[in-house]
Amino acid sequence: MDFTWTSDQVALREKARTVAEDAVNKYGRFNDTWMNGYSREFSRELAKHKWIGMTWPVEYGGGGRPPIERLIVGEEMISAGAPIAASWFADRQMGPALISYGTKAQQDAFLPQMLSGETTWCIGMSEPNSGSDLASLKTFAARDGDEFVINGQKIWTSFGELADYCYLICRTSSDGSPHEGISEIIVPMNTPGIEVRTIKDMTTNSHFCEVFYTDVRVPASNLVGALGGAFKQTMRQLEHERGGIDRLVSNHALYKMALEQADRKDALVRQEIAAL
Ligand SMILES: Cc1cc2nc3c(=O)[nH]c(=O)nc-3n(C[C@H](O)[C@H](O)[C@H](O)COP(=O)(O)OP(=O)(O)OC[C@H]3O[C@@H](n4cnc5c(N)ncnc54)[C@H](O)[C@@H]3O)c2cc1C
């Protein structure tokens, strides 16, 4: 296996670094920027460079490029702290989820807006009593004619306040085992009945939100994939999140920052750095 960067990859990295540095000068530097650095304007710039949906198949409007190229751009953006959050979730997992499980109508409606950096998506998964044990979630979507009526509460919904759409994981049936009866539904965040309360965390960031759904009506055609059989879809969707470089590169940026500020003449400090 050849680990040498190709000249095209080196050029892409240099270009991404320049764009990221310019963005930091313009918008500021953000830690965990895929979560905290929110700028729709910069998302549109990413789109102009075709750096959203880089790896999505060409037939869905994506770049059809190899994952290593997305990794290069992501590494540069996140280590510089450029504000990529407004389009990151859509690029990383909502777009790929719709490509895998969405209807043609959903793909036609939502993918182009993601690729142009125009829309922000949030993920409505966790609930006050359903975190790691996601299958215990209770938010319920009841079918009523050609609509779903959604009631329940989500928590830790990053960008709940700013997003245009929520990719909601909810229950459409209480029958069977906990992993059955779970469905994924696209919910426009301006739908009546949605109340969003932001949560400021101890680091002062405020992307987390509580989202309350009271008789929220969405078209039944917003169901993504299998009715009541979406737990596997959700696990697949989360692979895009867990398999990503986001946290690793964020941590590396913090490590480098700590290194710059640490008194490395002190042996104990050196030991602490080594332990990182
Ligand atoms: C930065 C960040 C962004 C997030 N963004 C979103 C988002 O956009 N949308 C969303 O829906 N959610 C989001 N979340 C929430 C996240 O998905 C949940 O935090 C996660 O599912 C864990 O749930 P919890 O916090 O309730 O922890 P819990 O499930 O209560 O777990 C707490 C601790 O107990 C341990 N534990 C749990 N069950 C067991 C067990 N059976 N045996 C042994 N140990 C156990 C866990 O490993 C953990 O250490 C985000 C979280 C973070 C940190």
C-alpha cells in the first residue's frame, strides 16, 4: 500500500487550508467546529468549491470523489476551526441516509438544497430517558389519513433552533420488541406544534436543544424507508457519524493548542502531554 499523498491530494489540501484560514479570519475560530462553528454563508462557499457531498454518487448530484478527498478537506477545516457546522450533518449522514433509503421525490426535494449549502439539518434521536438505549424512545408518530401526527420530546438535538429540517427517529407502533415499530420521518422545523428550547452547556456552547413536539402534522410521504423497521436504517446512518474524523481531528487541534501553551521544560507537564 502506498501512503504517499498524490500531487492532486497535496494541491487539494493546500487549497482547503487557504479557504479554511480565510474563513477563520472572517468568522473566527471554533473548537469542535463541526458542532460549534455555524455559518450558512460559509456553507454556501463550501458548496461553491463542491466540498459538500464530495463522496455522494454523481447521479445524486454528489462529487463521486474518493473518501480520502473528503477526509483531506475535513481535516483542514476542523483543524483550522473553520465554521462547517451548518452543512456538516447533512453532508455526513442525512444526505447519505436519503440516498440509501429515501424516495425519489425526497431525494429530488432535499439533496440539491443540501448540496448548495442552503439547508441545515438536525437529528432528533435522543430523549430524556433514551440515550444509549435508543430503542426505548417514546416520541410517537400516529398515522392520520395522509399525515403523521407527532407527539413527544427530544433532547440534545444539536441545531434544533437553527435547522430547517429534523431527521426524526420516532415510534410508529408500540407492538413487538423495542427495536420494532421505529420509523424515520423528515420534519420541517417550522411546522406548528414544535417548541425549541436551547441548552447552554458548561463550555458556554449552545447548539444543544430540547425539542417538544405537540400534535405536529407532517405529510406521510415524509417517511424515510421502512415503516416500523427503521432501527437498522438508524444504525447505518450512525455509522456515517461514528466512522467520521470529526472528533479525532477536533481533539488533535486541541492537543496542538495545549502543546503550544504548555511549559514543556517541566517534566510533569511533559508526562501529562505524553499521556494525551
Ligand atoms: C456532542 C454531542 C452531540 C450530540 N448531538 C445529538 C443530536 O444532534 N441529536 C441527538 O438525538 N442526540 C445527540 N447527542 C446525544 C447522544 O446521542 C447521547 O448522548 C447518547 O446517545 C448517550 O445518551 P445519554 O447521554 O442519555 O447517556 P446514557 O445512555 O445515560 O449513558 C450514560 C453513561 O452510562 C453508560 N451506559 C449506558 N447504558 C449502559 C449499560 N446498559 N451498561 C453499562 N453502561 C451503560 C454509557 O456508556 C455512558 O457512559 C449528542 C451528544 C453529544 C455528546
